Amino acid sequence: MQCPKCGHEQDDAIRCTACGVYFEKLKQQQHRAERQQRAHVIREASEPRFGLQGLLLTALIVATATYLLTHHRTSPSAADQPNATSVLAVTSPINRSAGESTPTMDRTPTLARASSLTSLESAREATVLIKSGMGTGSGFIVDDFCHVITNRHVVDTDSNRVADTIVRDPETVSRMAAAQQQLVASISREQQLLAAIANEPDMNSERLKLEEHIQLMQRQLADLPGYVKQAVTRAVDTTAHSGFTVTLLDGSEYKGLHAQLSDTLDLALFELPATHCPHVAIGQSVGLSLGARLYTVGSPLGLAYTVTSGIFSGERQLGTQRLLQTDAPINPGNSGGPLLNEAGMVIGINTMGVRGAQGLGFAIPIESALEEFPVVRASL
């Protein structure tokens, strides 16, 4: 026979005359090493997946879904649209009668704005970064009383509404479908591992871990939308309880804030607990010329207080809501930030971009916010 260790050929089947190894002892050592290696593979297969393909798989979906909701709004689904022609239909500029009041454009600069600042720099100083349990967004200060206007979806604390919106989002549905495929593959792989060690007497601990993990993934597979909705609900309820945080350009930070939410529009209002704040000048969105230069301020992709520019592309109608269309980039993180004219006056609240397209951004006219929140109009 041939020695399995050194390859020496001999007749003795008990001990190698060349290297001195006992064949039975070597066989036992090899078997033990093989079992240890198999146990190591099983631990690698089970333990990390408890974090990545088990519980945190749902968290990953939730993070993506909440990112979509909080940072990158899209145009409403067909189910929300009255009909194909009335939604986002092109409208002509609105002409107000001579007797109809419009928001004033005259604003006296406050002491918080240095005289050397340009109008856009002043608007940037008045833009705030909003962080909540659901992500980040933007807002802007509109008066000496430190009132801040933002989008409702940035600070929304209605967990059922937010969770339902996320679970129905087409991209969330697509990602959940991919996650389901990953779960099916993981379950199959770990069931094979479980079968491979079924008769191993010293693998009880590994078998238990695999069985528990397989059961967890099977529960997730049975109702992945339910897992996502539960996780979103917990995140929103946390924000509702603890509030959100606002940071200004100068580093000032305010925690535990809550907002007044509009019932009909994607708008919200809150007040900073400060005695003096920089604020933007209020302009008007009526009568804008096509091609007029516009600017946005926000925190796209985490790049706080970024200024981008584009043009006025026209007005669109969403049901009864008038929207301003612009090709100024409205990226994730711009939601709730100001849309400004060349004079640095706010004319709209950035609210949505069309996913998968460039140069298609929409803002709610500033007049709608002033009508929705009379306390702001009274302070101007």
C-alpha cells in the first residue's frame, strides 16, 4: 500500500516504515480536521447571514425604501391620477386680477445677514438641513420668528401613511422581489448544509443555528412587505416620539423638533427655538418667463447646502395643485429646500423629481405655502 502522508510503497498496513506514521491514527486526525473544517464552513454560512441575509436584509430594503420616500419623490402613481390628460397637464401662466393680492416682494434684510453677502448666499444661510429617523431633507427659514417651511414627507410622523406609501413604491416592490430571490437561494443552500451534518454527533450547536436561521428566513419570505412595513412604522414612530434635528449653515443645531403638517399639500411648518434667524426674501411664482434662471439650495446626496441652477420650464397641473417645473437639479436631499429666482427670492418649495429622468423637477409655489400657513403670511 501507499502511505497517505509520504507516498512510501510497502506491505505493512499498520505503520509506515518510512515516516513512522500510524495509518489509523492519521485517518482519525484527517477525519477530525475535515469535521472541524465543515463546522467552520457552517459557522460562516450561518452567523454572518444572521446579520446580512437575515434580519438586516429587511433593514437594507427599508433603508432603500425610506431613502426613496424622504429624498427622491416621484410623480404620483396612476392610481392617484384623475386621468392621463389632467395630471401634470401644461397650463398657461396664471394672471391675477388687479385687485387680487399677491405675496409682497419687499423684505428688509435682518441683522443676521451680513451686508456683504449676495442674495443667493443669504438664501443659502437661511436653508436648513433636516435629519429624522427616516432620513434627511431640507427646509428654509422665512421670517424673523424663525418659521421653517419644508415638505411634509421630510418630517411626516403618520407611520401608517408613510409605511403604506413605501410598500407600494415600484422600486421598493422591485427590491423586495430581488430580496425574495436571495432568501429562496439562501434557504436552499442552508438546508443542504443542514442535511450534510444531520448525522454528525458533535454538530448540535451548528444544526440549531442553521435551523433557527432557516426558520427566520422562511418567515421573512412569507411576508416580506409586512416586515418592511413594521420596520418603517417603528422608524416613523421613533421620529414622532423624539422629533427631528435641524442644522444651520453656521453649525447651530436644534433637536427634538416637531412640525405642523398640511392635510392637503406636501408641506410642513415648524419654528426654531431661537431669538433671531437669517431668512429668505419672499418672491412670487406668478408670471415667470420661460427660460428664466432659477436656483435650488439643499443637501443632495449628503452634500449639505449645495446650490444648483437651471431654468423655469413651465407650469404643470396635478389635480388642483399648480406646480413649477424646472430643470434645476432636484436630487435626493433637496426635498423641502427653496427654489429661488436670480434675486435670491424664494418662489417655490422643491418637492419631487422624476426617477430615471434628468431635468424634470417640480416645486410647490410659495403662494400655496403662504395660503396654507396664515401665521407665516401674517409675519411678513
